Amino acid sequence: MTSGQIANRPAAPGRDHGARGAGRLPGAGPRPDTAPQRPRPRAGPPGGPVRAAARQLARQERIVGVAMRHFAERGYSGVRIEEIAREAGVAKGAVFGYFGSKSGLFLAAYQAAARSFRCYLEAPPEILAEGFFAVITHWIEQAPHLIGEDWVPYRVTLLGNYCSGLPLRREITQFLLREDPYGTQAFVQFGTDRGEIRTDIDPKMVVSLVDWLMDRCQDAIVTEELDPGLFGSAAPTPALRDLRVRQFVELLRSAIGTRT
């Protein structure tokens, strides 16, 4: 899949979005706190270095917010740093000073997008009460409904998953492993504690399997919604989508679920 296939299609009409979601899409829906995570500035004299550091962090967040929308609308190759800088109200050199390169800016945009999606265990309490596979079903079913509101982060993560070059893809993989933004490890432990997940398999392998399979399943659903025909067929009917969800969950259950 090339960047032209996803990136250069027109963006969804009549929608806008703030700075902050699946690309890798385990937990669909934005978190209430939509700003990219940032380190707290160190304490210091009032009005001194702390205030200057806070201004710089706010400027970086503004740049990332603008960049997310530009990448979502135009794809990686279609984005121009000078246009992002102009809209963010900063010099072009400031963008490179903060992020080093266009790929560095995209990585920051991808991280902000990934952090904006809810974790698995942020499913509604009644869904959590039903167990591990009910949570899986819930988040997959939510993807088509929520992309109308959150198409910008979805599209950014799709670009990162399918259209990034090897060095950038390596950075994205390291970020996902390091930060676990979707809380997959805690989610797998949740399933294990409930007796729903097999214990004869290395938990790290289970985490990797859930991450990879959920990634591909939700990406396919979201891409069909954002870019109809991208996979050579029209968007599925609701009945066909429901069937796919049930089949996916059963396949996952047969692989990692306890045998009863």
C-alpha cells in the first residue's frame, strides 16, 4: 500500500478536528484531554525560565495540532512545512528547530494521535463486566461510528502504519512498545485475571498478537470508511461488518482464549 493510495485521497468533507486518537486503533474515541503529553517545566524564578519553557511547549503543541490536520488532509508527501509554520504562527526554522525534520514532525503528530485514543480498559463498566472479548467486540464496533468525529487522528495513524518509510516506521514501533498508549499489557492482564486468557503462552506474545490483529482489523474497517474502494471493494454493509466482527472475535478467542 502506497502513500498515494491513502494519503492523496480527499479528506472527509465538512469535518474539522482539534490537536488530539487508531491507525493502530485499539480504543476508539478521543480522550477528554486532547493536548499531546508534555513534560512539566522545572520550577524556577517567577516569570523566568519556567514561563519561557511553557511558551515553547505551547508553541510545539500548536505546531503539532496544525501538522496533524495537514498530514490527515494531504498525506505525508503533500505536506509543506512552510504552510504548517505559517498557520501555526511560527517561522519555518522554528519547526525544524523543534522537530528536526519533516519525519520528526510526523512522528510527533503520530504520537499525539495515538495518545488521543482511549485505552482498552476505558470501555464502559457494563462492557468491562462482560469480560475481555466483550471489550474487544466493543472497540471494533465503535470504530465506524467514531471516525466521523475523529477522522484526523485515525488518518494520521493509518499513514504511520502503512505509508511511512523504514526509519520512521522503526521510530513508531519503538514508541508503541515503549509507551503502550492503548494499555494492551494491562488489558491482557485483565483477561488473564478473569481466567479468559490462556496462561500457557508467554504474556508478551499474547500482547503482541492482540496488538497486531486488532491493528489490522480496525485499520481495515476504518480505511473502508475513510477511503471506500481502497481494498478493491465498496464499504461493507452493516450486516457484513457485524459478521466480520463476530468472526474476528471467535478467531482471536480460539487463539488465546482458555479452552472450556
